[in-house]
Amino acid sequence: MLGLALLVVSCDILGSGSNQRDARMKEESGGLVWSYLINPTTLLHYLLLTDQYFEASEEERSEERFDEIRKNLYKGDDGTWLFEQMGVLDTHGTSLRTPGTKWSLSFTDKYYYPYGAYFFYSADLEGWTFECVSDSLYSAVASTGTATAIQVDGEGFYTVATFGDTKTADGYDCSFRTEGEFKLGNLEMGFGEDFMIKGKFFHSVGRGSTVLESCQAVYSGSRDAEYKLNI
């Protein structure tokens, strides 16, 4: 499972055998996909449901679809909300479905797994800021500065895109990006067999402009990817 690999896994390129290097590149690819694509999209999925909950009547709030919201959401200080097992949510008193609106979520514990999902995957992620760009397009900006574009396609399906840079634990430069159309789906089903991931993701590791290793992950509909190394 992708969730078993951490972004903080070291890419110790020099002095390792080729098999070990290949395994690390694959693990790091999974970590980046989880951190910068699956993580913000899953969070947005539940924040949009939370927005519906805020605007629902008392009778509607008792519906089964809001069970997790009712159980985990508490009023905080200064107009914020504590989303247990997720973090502190600041809605700025507006609807997330209004263009120009920003909601921020600051993680309180990165290693809780609410809703059966590994939300808080990367050790250096401290939260996200979500902005409604248009009716169905959202921007998610991580605490690390990386931006992810999320298009809501409906019925739990999303088209996502990201690119960015980070550092491995041992100081190597790591660049990553989606290539072409990248889709996630069936998020309401959790991360079982029905979870859908389809697209190409590329990342490279090196020093400055010198690339030492690269990896392209090709997802064809499931969580399992086909990896192409040093292409």
C-alpha cells in the first residue's frame, strides 16, 4: 500500500546497490503521490461535505452522510473548529463553495487515520490552505509551499495536478510533477479495491541541476503503479 512509504525516506543515491536505490525511488514516488495528490484531494472531499453540513438544517444534519462530521467536529476559539483526528479548521466564516474563499487546516496530529484513510502522510506537512477558484476548481497550497490544483468532476471523482520541489532527509534535491491528466476517484469508498487512481507521476533526485535518479509511476486505475526508472 502506498501509505506504508514515507516521504522522509532517504534517497541515499551514492554508495547504495542498484536494487536498493530502485526500491527507494519507488517508495518515494508513492510518498509524493500520497502527500501532494491523495492527501489534499481526500481532505477537500471531506471539507466540502463539512461545508454542506454547516449550511444544512438541523433535520438534515442528522443524516447518515454527516455521521463522521457530527462525531469529530467541535467549536474552537476565535471562530475556528477542531476537527478531531484532522486538525484546526478556520473557515473565516464563509462557504468553501464561494469563489475566492479560503479555508485553512492546520494539522494537530499527523499520524491519526480518520475515516480509514492515511491523511497525514508526510512528516514535513503541517497543513493546507484550500481556495475556491471557480464552481468546481480548487487550489490546495501545502505548508511547504507546493500547490495542487483539484478539479471536482462529480460523484467522488477528481482531476488533479501538481509540481514542486522538496529535500530528501539526506539533503538531495527532489523535483516532482504530474504528467498529463491525473484522476482520483471513489474517495467516499475509502481506500479499498474501489479506490481509483489513474495517470502518470514523475520525480527525480539529484544535486542542483544534476539528476542522479528519476522515476515515472504509471497508474492504470488501481493503487498499484508500474514504475519506469531513469527514463
